[in-house]
Amino acid sequence: MMNSDLNLSTKDLQILNSKKGLEALLRLKRFDIRKGVKNVKYEKRLEKLQEEMLKLQQWVSTNNKKIVILFEGRDAAGKGGAIRRIIQHLPPRAIKVVALPKPNETEIGQWYFQRYINQLPNNGEIVFFDRSWYNRAVVEPVNGFCSKLEYDVFMGQVNEFEKMIQDSGIILLKLYFSITKKEQERRFKDIVQSPTKKWKYSAVDRKALLLWDDYTSFKELMFTHTQKSAPWKIIKANKKTTARIRALEYILKQIPYEVKDLERIKHHTFKSILEGRN
């Protein structure tokens, strides 16, 4: 196929002829030049933002700052994958990823927020929550894991709890990864059919599609009532690469680290790549 048929630019051809371009093509299950170019552009964009993320982390460490970033969203929305890309080049001792299991008997008897308080950052540390205290806002009431009273108490306390966190000097960001029902179903099928991923498919996941509308109702209530102290950033996550880039951009824009490269963080230069218009 000729270059004119593919409508590739000179820059695209240079990308394909590079080491990264050839590696990207070899990694594809099906030979697709356009996708190969897009993947290389994504990886280059990701690397630039990861470099900025390292600058942010060094600022946090040098100035004894404390940051908490919450990642929420439906099952299979890509929260964990986004966190892995964000922290890929950060010093392990300077960060913590928290993905708490269901509470044990002792924790059930504690104040709901207590086990999350124990995970908050020390000076110079960034904590990423792969699901957080917002389990009680959506997952628990939908699946009958908490009573209506426990839900109501949580909703009455969460804004003040987050205000207390921020008043103590912690920077708090809240990201919600949003996917469609069709995309969640597709991802569940991929997980179940994968020998290395099927262990992720839980009893809660098995009911997620059937309870889709219930999740939506509680999600909307969460957005309505929990914006007071820390606003939500909704990340459209049907395309995982897009979601990862947008999440990184948002974090870098919101945290006032120095010295920030605003031109590098701008996302408009990457818009056509993210939307697949190569």
C-alpha cells in the first residue's frame, strides 16, 4: 500500500522508521500501520508527562508536601492501569498505592474513615487510592454491604472529613473514570477469557452489569453531594490511553509544583491522537 493511500505525513513515516516505531508494529496482534503510529505518539506523550510527574514528586519531597489522589469508577474502568502508568518512574519510597480489601472484624467496629486515615501520607509522600472511602457511596449500598443508616452517616460526614484533610495541609484530588455499559461488558469478556487476568473477575463484577442502573443512581448522588470540599474530575475512560493521558494532565495542572512546564502539559497538541484521527 502506498503512502498516499495511507495518508501518512512525513513525521509519521519518520516515526515508523524509528526503533520505537518498529517495536510498536511488532507488538501489534494485527499489522496496522496507523495504530502503530498512534501507539508511538501515545508513548512519547506519556513519557513527557511522566517526566513532569517526576518533577512534581521531587517538589513534594523537597517541600514536605502531602498529596492524596483518589481513583474511583466502575469495575474494569482502568483505574489500576492508569495508576501504574502515573507512578511508573517515581521513587517507590516516595509514593504509596492503597487498594484496601474488605474490612476485617476489627475494622467493621471502627469509625468508617479510620482505616483510611491510617493510610494518609507523611511529609513528602504521595498516596494513590485505587478505590477509597467512596466505596460506601456506591459499591456498598448497591451490593447491600452497608445499611441505609451507615450510608446516610457517611454522606453526612464525608465533606467535613475531606475538609479536615485539606485543612491539615494535604492536597486532595478526586478522579472518576467513566465508561459505558457496552465497554464494561467488553472488558469483562476480555478479563474472563484471559488466563492471566481472569482472577480479577469477582463476585461483585459478576453482578455489575445487572446492577448498572443502581450504580448510576448512587454515582449521581455522590457527584451531587460530595463536591463541597474537593470537586470531582470525570475522566472519560472508554479508551484507556486517553484516560491515562487525561488523568496525568489533570494532576499536573492541579498541583502547584515548581518549576511547571505548562506548554508540555497542554493536551490540545495530543487531541487528534487520542481521538484516533491520525
